[in-house]
Amino acid sequence: MNDELKWVVTTNMLVRKGDDILVIKRSDDLQDFPGWYILPGGKQEPNESVIDVAIRETIEETGITPLGPVLKIVATHSHEYKSKIYIVNIFEAENFKGELVSSKEGTAQWVNAKELLASSKLYPDLKRHIGMILENMSDQIFFTYHKFDANLKIVEER
């Protein structure tokens, strides 16, 4: 293991419209994870709060402005194979304004939550975290930890 791990703070925004969730379907032309579903989000910039980055990235990537987002998940993702540990803050918003637009990240679209959770093209951690948010309709914030291998499979530590 590399002793020099870089810590990266990122965000995701789960915007809900009834039974649908706002996602970005990554372009099939992209080198990393072509055709996969992701939640809007991105990396935190200096002097930017995590809620500000979540809102900014959602607007930039989808055209949707989340209103009143609430922090639901704080996750630690260890990717030692690339010498990085990500702190992922996932917010949820049930209210929004704006119209869908696509971006360089891919096509913004609304996808039924059950269909999304059944998709093999949804990141394993997002599958778990979206499920946690949808199953727990409380103000509780969940703190999770996952270690990943180079194929984005969650490594079970013993």
C-alpha cells in the first residue's frame, strides 16, 4: 500500500421527482465508465462548501437547480490502487427548478428508482447509497466506508 494517499472531497446530488431520480447517463464515447449512470456532482474547489459544490455541479451537469438539499450520506471510499481516498457527501433534494440539459458528462435524464437500482451500469456504492436514502425517510445522516478494487468492486475486509 502506498503511504502517501491523497484525500479528495466530492459530492453527489440525488434529486427526486416522484418515483424518478435525476441521473446522468455517461456518453458511450467516454473512456471511463461509458454508458454508466451517475448522480450529478463533482470535486470540491478551494473556499467552496460541500453543499455549494453539490448545487453548482448539479446545475452545470443537468440544468436542474436543487432547492433545499439535505445531507444524507457521508462516505469514505478507499481506492488504494490509485493512492486516493474519497470523502463523498451525498445530498437529497425533492424540490427543484429548471429544465434538463446535457453536458460533457453525458445525458441528463429522469430514471425510475427501481429500474436504476436494478441496473448493472450504476456504480456499486451509488446503488447502496441510493437504496439507503430511499429506504430511510428520516433526517438521519449515514456514515459509510468502502474499500474498492481497480474494477470498482467493493472489497470485503476480514
